[in-house]
Amino acid sequence: MKVLSALILIILCSVSARAQTGTLMGRVTDSYGHVIEMASVSLPQLKIGTSVDSLGYYRITGIPKGHWKVQASFVGYQLWSGHIDVDDSITVTRDIVLQASNASLNEVVVSGTMKEVSKLDSPVPVEVYTSKFFRANPTPSVFDALQNINGVRPQLNCNVCSTGDIHINGLEGPYTMILIDGMPIVSGLSTVYGLSGIPQSLIDRVEIVKGPASTLYGSEAVGGLINIITKNPVSAPLVSADVFGTSWAEVNADLAAKFQVGKKAHSLIGVNYFNYQNPIDNNKDGFTDITLQNRISIFNKWSFNRKENRILSMAARYVYEDRWGGQMNWNRNYRGGDEVYGESIYTKRWEYFGTYQLPVKEKITFMFSANGHDQNSVYGTTIYHADQYVGFGQLSWNKGIGRHDILAGLAYRYTYYDDNTPATRSFEDPQRNRPSHTSLPGIFLQDEISLNENNKLLLGLRYDYNSIHGSILTPRINYKWNSADKNNVLRLSVGNGYRVANVFTEDHAALSGSREVVFRSDLQPETSWNANINFVKKIFLSDGGLLGLDATGFYTRFSNKIIADYETNPQEIIFDNLSGYAVSKGISLNIDLSLPSGLKFLLGGTAMDVYSQEEGLRLRQLFTEQFTGVWNVGYAFKGLGMTVDYTGNLYGPMRLPLLSDTDPRRDHSPWWSIQNIQLTKAAGKGLEIFGGVKNLLNWTPNRGNPFIIARSHDPFDKQVQFDMQGQVVVTPENPYGLTFDPSYVYGPNQGIRGFLGVRYNLFK
């Protein structure tokens, strides 16, 4: 009996000892005492960690007895490491001070070379913007969030339904590839309709590469790429909420929670809901100024702990959106009819993507994605139904051999597309559809050569075989030099890009309005050559401040470019490959200034010239400004827990499409600017209250114009008279000889508005 009692006592003591665990807690700040919200603190040996809350605090529980390594990190700061000793039932307090890296040169980026590398070491210039940057001007979608990035402009393409795309250095949206966690998710149909469905709350950071990236990413990465990196389930808050509304009765809500399944699986689930149901017509044209929307997006991401820290993550997203714009008295009963004009779009979209590192000695990774897009749209009496399914898989191998860092891969993308337009109509039987099936297998090879500590050379080559257009070869070469102190970096890049166009999924004007779409020939893939030079300099000021300069010169020349011709015939939109060439060239400068006082400036400007040359005629591209400027000025009030952010952009004149020589609207836009101000107050542990004013100048594009939408009073052209050649006849009722046209748009119609919101993050 004594032996049994002793044995039970030993077992109970053992269980008790194992049950007794410690806690690590503290605060994370920078060298000036500023809180570094969302910094990661972890114990890598135990594979546990957490994120810092809005007041700078963190807490990790369940730490077993022992001597453990602690790490803290955040984008733009040097990795911090330390050790703690945990005894039975002990709480360890450790405040952490992170030191700024050489002005963010050591940030980890993946988009330039398709593998993790510090920004300093990347031979491809990559711009990085964290979630904190976007919180300075909260928006309900990624599309709106990008408006304060230099050289990147969200372009509205329709006055009625407010669809748009993203321009990089003056190149239209279809030339920009949008990635989510490195996967080519946003393309084709979603180029126009999918961007608004990506909630800003999912963003951990956004990486931007300007210039062709087709060597690694294939078609559509002609003008550059935007890689949206979503939050990591391990370091995300336990529960988070971000809700705000505006004086226009817009409501945006983001709710997220993470949970753990066993010891190896972590999951993050988030819901975004945006609603706007308040028709407003401030410009008095009888049409809604902005589109009414009802949108919900559900996101779920999983990550798994595996041996030797091999990667396994997967995510899924579903988006449903119901949006409409049009005459103020429109309702669903008028959908598709010719009594009251409206543009109504129902969008259903699903996505699934992930990354799996094979359990082998070599670093071999398989990336995969699939998405489906169901579009049910009506533009007046024009009905557009389309379905698109895209499957993508890529196997890549990364190997370091001496001075060589080799990346090789095989990729395959399958695209199914069907709609009710002539794009998929059968030539043999016009009553039947002939869906498009496009296969795109590819192979790529990249060699990153470290010539010495200060010089690096990257050589890349990709071969794709398009099942419709045949073989496509895209090479690139990049060179990087950095000074011994690594405060000066010079990069030179030359690369080739290509793109296969689909007019009806990319150009909204082909569907709305009264113009006829005309194809002069079978459209061939567009190709381009790009060269750019990038110089980065970091200057450490005597008072402890930091000044960063980032300058780039770029030149892109296109062959076979497809340019929509709005001007040859006002009743048509003509599509054809350019017989000459097109050019996008310019210079850009970013200035990043941080002062010990808490004042921070992010300033940027881009001057560019985008034009086409054909038969001796040089023509400036429509909807493209020659200058754009952005700014983000922030100040933190020490001791008050309050920050103020002043953000804005400035755009130079753009050439705009007119319907006739007598069209009274401006042929060029004026200089215009959108400016915003926001106050944020920490109101408790993990709680923030923010509010401010958007569009302080109350700018809208109807200033200086007699109207924006041509003949908004007669959207079905019932009172328009045409001659025998199909041209509009000038009449007393139609003195300018116009037809209904909503394509004259270059900026948002939404004026000044206030906003107020609350943000809450709960950590362990």
C-alpha cells in the first residue's frame, strides 16, 4: 500500500509539474518610445507567439519550464532576440525595444524573385506597404486603399456602376497582375469586378513591382504586379473588429477571429460586410452619384506547423456583391428594360489557394489556386452573362550552389470562359456559344548570382505555350549594386512582357452606353520591352531622424498594343492591334522622412508621358495624367495616445473622350486632388476610435463641365435622330449631336463626407 501511495504521489507531482507553466508579457516600442502595434513576439523553439496590441502590450501563456529563446519582429525593424528562464508558475516581464533597420531595407519581400529575400538584397525593386500605412486612410476595399501609393492610381471606368481598375505608371488595369499570397487570383472578369471584394482588413502588407514580371508570373504582369499578402493566422489577433460609417450612410464592418486545432493547425476566419443604400444626386443629372452596393466577403486561412518549418498553408474566399447605379427612380422591376435606365451587377466569386512545401531535403514548393466567377450584369437593355473558371498550379525548386541562387519551375494555368457576347459565339451556328478553353503551360529558370558583397546579377527566362497563340518567350536581366554601408542601392532592369487580351472582360465601355463594338481583325497578344533604373539612398540625420530617397526612371515600349478607339466614329468603339508602337516613360521619386518628434512624411511624385505612335501620328493615351503626387503626413502626440494623419493625392490633366467636335465637355481634365484627414485615439487596451473627413476640398469632376453623362435625360436615345450613314443629326433638342454616354469619367463623383469608426484587437 505504501508503494502504491508513493507511486500515486510521484505521478501527481509529475502531472502538477507539467501543468505549471509560465507567462511572458511586456511592451514593444521603438527607440523613440512609439508603440509598434502588430509586431510579432514568439518563442521559436516552442512554435508559439502572439501580436502586439494597439497600446504596445503582448502576452504569451502556457510556457513550460526551461530556458527559451524569444524573438520580436516587425516590417522595417531589425529582428530582436533574447532569452528567458521560466520556473514553475512564474510570470516573466520583458519590455522590448526594436531598432529601425536601414530604412526598411531589411524587410522581407517575395514578389520580385518569387522567394523570400530581404528588400536590400533583392535585385528587383519592390515597394512594401504595411497594414499600418493603409489605416491612415481607412477604406472598404483594396481598390480604394491603393489611392495613396505613388505611381498607382485606381481608375473609375464608369459613371454609373463605378467599376474600375488599377493603373501603374499610366498603364491600364489589364496590364497589372493582382496576386493574393503570390497566387494569380485577380484576372479576366475580376480585373473589373473583383478588386472591390478584397477587404482591407485582410492585408498584412502589399508588395508592388513596377515593370514587367512576365518572366516569373506569365501573362498579364506586363505593367507590374501587386501582391496582397494576407495576415498570418499564428500572429493575428484572437478577435478583431473594425467598423466605420460615413455621413453618406455607408457602413463597413470587418470581423475576424482565430482559433487553434490541436497543436499544429491555426486558422483565421474573417467576414467583411459593406452596405450603401442611400441614392444621392448632388450633381443634378438624374443619376446616382455613386453606386449602391451590398457586399459580403468571407475569408478563411489555415497554416500548419510541420517538421523543419516546412510551409503548408491554404485559404478560401467567397464574395457576393449586388450593386446598381442609374436613374434615381430605378428599381429591380426595370432591370433589362427601356423605361428607366439602370446598371445592375450581381457577382458571385469563390477562390481557393495554398502553398505546400514537399517533405524532401531540397526546397521544392507546390503552389495552387482555383477560382470561379459568375457575372450577371445588365447595362440598360444590354445583358451580359459570363462565367470564368481558372485553375493554376506551379512547382518550383530553389537551390543555392556557391554564388548561384537558382529558382526553376513548372507552371500550368487553365482558363474557361463563356459569355453571351460575340467573343464566344460559334461562327457555324450564331445561336450557339463556343466557350473558350485556354491552356497555358510554362517553364521558367532564374539564376541570382552574387558577384561579391556589393554586386548581384539576376538572369531569368520563361517559356509559355498558349493553346491559342502558340509559343511565347520572356527574358529579363537585373543588376544590383550597394555601397559598403548598404545605405546606397542602385538597380538596373531590362525585361520582356506579354499579354493576351479579352475586351469584354477588361473594358467596361464595350458593354455600357450605346456604342457598337467593332473588331478590325483578330487580336494578337501584346508584347513589351521595359527598362528601368532605381536608386535608393538612406540618410541618418544628426537628431536621430531618418530620410529615405527612392528614385526610378522607367521606359516601356509596346508592340501590338490594343487601344480602344473612341474617336474615329462616335457611334463605335473600335478595337485593333496598333500597327505602330506605344510608349510609357517617366520618372518617380519617393521621400520618406521620420523625425524623433513623432512627425513622419511620406511624399511621392511621378511625371510620365504615355502615348502611341502610328502612321506618323503621335497620340497621348486617354485617361492618363502626366503628373501624379501623393502624400501621407502623420504625427503622434506622445502621452495622449493620439495620432493625426493627413493623406492626399494630386493629379495632372488627362485627355478625355468626346463624342463630337461640338461636345461641350472639357477635352482635358483640370488639375484635381482628393485630400483626407483622420484622428485616431487609443481608448483602452486594444481599443481605438478614429474619425475624420474625406475629400476635404469637396472636389467632383462635374466642376467646370456642363454635364458628365451625355444625354442623361434620354439614356435609351429615343429622341436622337440619325442620318442614312448612322451619324447623329443635330436638332434643337440635341444641339451638340450626342448620344447617351457614361464613359466620360476620370475621378470619383463622391464629395466631402465625415466618417467615424472603432477598431478593437484582443490578444491572448
